[in-house]
Amino acid sequence: MIAHTTYDSKRPHRTKPPLAANIRPLIAAFPYISVHRERTVLKCKQDREVFIGMLRGIIVPLVSSFNEDFSLDLQSMRAHIQYLLSQGVNGIFVNASTSEFFSMSPDEQIQIMRLAAEELEDASSALVTGVTSNNTEHSVKLAKIAQEMNFDAVVAAPPYYGAFGEEALYQHFKAIAEGSRLPLILYDIPSATGNPLPPSLVEKLAKENLAAGIKVTRDSLTYLLDILAIKEKYPSFSVLVGFDHYLPTNLLLGGDGGIVAGANVIPSVYLALMRAYEQGDMEAFAGFAKQIAVFSMIYSRCNSFAGAIKAAAQWFQLPVNLPCRPPLLTDEPAKVEEILLRAELIK
């Protein structure tokens, strides 16, 4: 088992650079977004081919920190990003499910995007944001803002609440993909959206170069195999899993890694799993896979993925606040203690 590295709070914060003029019209498109959100626009990756091979390994869906009044605690989120980068994660994904994006205003989502863009300005890790929305135009506008902030890719799940057929979903994702120069990562999470992504649709989007990859958060090995069959036809298509315990299986079957919530808390273990796989050390790989599988039991003990991660983070003194924003319930750290002990992550 691997010794987990705890948080070092001594790293100084960066100052905020000025806003580039060409992002103002995009921000102005959202009348409820205050204009003072400023960021330097760096060179954008204009060719999607630049992206090939970038989104692989361990991508962290960043957990959001809230104050006691449920307002954003951006300082804690900045510190957590710095910690994750110091551990060597392959990417940071903001406005994810684990980020509780669904309870945030567009203004708050853009605040977090800007913060992440500042922190990853000089980093080699991939910078990704979610643009999931029930409004296609809103998703496109967020993708354009991400492009101007020099993000590397955007992630979009299907619209939720309503039932949408394959053609409607195709048009939705096509609009997002063509609305910016950033690669689009599809997000299959039918338990949350009620709209699964059929493999036929995924293949069509991959074939037409409208999707650069997919995050699969579905408890189905059959579905994952169907998606990996698409990767065999289009090798640059990135296949990532969202359930932590599926990560070892995905790697062994030819996938690219995972966008896994647990890496917020124990990134060193997930990265060690990747290294063991790449080096062909199957004994070490099996050990880390078991450790991750046991750790993943925290999700069944808590009210939500975000709540479980926040509860676990308290045991490692990470800069992550405990509260979840309503309607999610906050989980106490004691709920996950037994599992962390069983996984040999704490003593």
C-alpha cells in the first residue's frame, strides 16, 4: 500500500491577471455575470489534433468548497487545486458532478473556471470544464468562454429532466462541438440525466470528429466494452471512466484512465495505479486496485459522491470544506472512518 501525502498550505497564491478584451462580449452574453471576472487569455489550442493523447491518466473532478452560508469558498478551492497539481495529477475538471455544478449559478460556474484557469496557466495538466445544461445555447456559450480562458476541453452530459431521442442528442452535442474550437468529451451518466448515450450515437460523434472522448459513469461492463470497441476504430478517442472501481478494468481493457472523484482525496494512490500499469507491475497494480475498490465503498455510506469526498478529505487535513450545498445533505467524517481504516489509508 502507498503512503498518502497530506496537504502543504505554504504555497503562495497567485495574483489575478487582467481581463482580455475579447472575453468581455462572451461574459456580456450572460446578463447575470458580473464583468469584473478577469483573466488573461493565452494561446488557444486551435487544432483538435493537439488534444489527442492529452486527456488520459487521472483527471480530478474538482470538489467545490462552500462556506457555512453555502457561498463559494474560492480560497479553499484554489488551495486544493494547488495541492492536486503538486501531486502530479493529469488534469483538473471543474464544474463536474462532484463539483455540485447543478446547484450553481452560471456566474458561480464562471468564477470557478476563471480560478482554475489562473492556477493551471503554467501547468502541464489538462484543464477541463463541464458545460452541461438543459439549454443548448447556454452550453455553447460556456464552451466559448472556456476557449477564451484557454481550457483544453469541455465535458457535456445530455440534457436532463426531459426525455430526448438520439437525433435531439446528436444535434445538441454537434452544436457544442462546433460552437468552439475545444474538443468535446461526452459524459454518459444515465442515473443522473435519464438520457443514456447509445453506442451508435457515440460512434457517430467520434466518426464525425465531433467528440474527442467520453466519460462513462455507468455500472455496466457491457456498455464499457461497446464504447471500447469504438476506440478500436478510432484510437485517438479517449475512454475514461467515472466510477473509481472501474478504473483498473478500463485500463486493462484498453481505456485511457478515469475522471475519478477519489483522486481529490488520495491522488497518490490513483497515480501509483497508473504507474504500475504502465510499467507492467501487475502485483503492485492489483494492490492499488484493491485499495481503490475498498475506498470506493465510501460512496455507499454517504448521501452523495460530493458528500463522501468531503467527509473523507477531513481525515487528510485537505483544504476542502465539509458542507454540501442544499439540496444535497452534508455527511460527517465518521461515516467513512471504518472504510478508510480498512483501505489502510489512515491508522
